[in-house]
Amino acid sequence: MRNLVKAELFKLNKNKIFLILIIINLLSILYGAGIKYKFSFVNFSGDFDIFRYVFSIWQLYFILGIPMIILMYAGSKILGDEIAKGQILLEVAPVANRKKLLSAKFIAMIYSTLYFILTNIIINVIVYMIFVKGTEYYAETQIFRQENLEMLIQIIFGFLEIYLLTMIAMLFSIDYGAIIGTLFSMAFYIITSLLSRSTTIDKYVPGYFNFKGDCIINFEIVLIQLSLFAILIFVVLKLSLNKFNKKDIWKLINHAFICYNWFGD
């Protein structure tokens, strides 16, 4: 399994996914520099400690959704695209276990999502220390605060949200390819973000903590959200395994070969 995961991570790296994610995270340097040098496009009010700054930039990235789309497409590409182009056969043949192969792809996307979140946090901690500290926006950091725990919970559930969206994209990519799979996942993101605006069912919507600006964080709602994500991730994983196992890869290879000969002639 470890070698399979390494192979998937190698493919992601070859497709420049990690480079793209780090470049996107490095763009936050502009915000830090904007605070220090008072760029016109940066608008902050009040002061904030390192926890509040890191969380604010994280929220901005989450709302913009660009890293999410990149991760959705990356996951779809190493699954749906390989099925459509017949490359998956080269992986299935030596492994002889589709469940292990698919699991390796999902695990690789866990690492990729964690890579994005951790590099985002590390970069913004460094940016804060270089650019924000010493300005009028700087505030002394207080570690043991309820607010810091709530921000940590939101980031953890943000990870679960991004990973679930990636899994959904991968699920639909099995039948429809990488682009359509990504679009399906984006549609799920939009629908859940709209549902989170409700005042009656909002806490039962996956992603509540990151969609809702005035969300309430307590043990009950954390448990509800954890249960939701656990159920949804399990269901998506199960559906993906079923679809992947039923996929007639040899038929796809023959179809691609016929098309190639047709157009080649």
C-alpha cells in the first residue's frame, strides 16, 4: 500500500499540483506586505494576534475556493482521466486489487489536502512575524483562549470539507471524467453553502463551521458535524469502490484503441 500511495503522490508532483498549491499559498505574502507598507488593496481594521491572522487568511482561501478546485481536479485526474485514457490498466494489472489501488488514490489526496493546509498555516505564521509584527495591527498572542480553540475546530472541519469535496469529484470522475467530476463537486459545494444560510437546518449541513459566519461552536454541533462527515465520507468511499470494481476497463481500452485506429487512418 505504501508504494502505491508513493506512486500516486509522484504523479501529483509530476503534474505540478504541489508546486501550484505552494505558489497559491505564497500569494498571501502580498497581504502581509500590504499591511506593513499600507497597500491600497489591503483593508484590515483593528488588531489581531498570530492566531487570528492565520485564521483570517485561511478563511479567505476557503471562500475563494481556488485551492479546493485544484485539489478536486487533481483527485479526479488521477482516477477519472486514467480510466478514460486506459492508463488505469497499467496500474490494475500488477496490483490485481482494485480496492487497494483506489484506496491509495484517496490516501494520496489526504496527504495533498494536508499539504495545502499545513503550508498555508506555516507560510502565514512566517508572514505575520516578518510583516505584521511591529505594526499597529499587531496584538500580543494569548494561547489559551476559547477563540483559538474555535478557530482550530473550524480549520479541522475545513480540511474535512475540502477532502469530502475531492472525494465527490473523484467519485463522479469514474464515469464522467475529471472536468465533469470537478463540476459535480463544485455544485455540491454551492448547494451546501446555500443550505447553510438556513436558520433551521444549518447545523445539519456539512461545512457549517466554515460556511456560516456566525456559527455556534459547541460539543453538540461538533458531534453532529463529525457524524455527518463520517457518514458522507464512508458513503462516497463505498460508492466509489462499487463503481470502480464494476468498471469494464478492458472495454474502455478497446474503445480507445478503435477510436485511435479510426482517426489514425
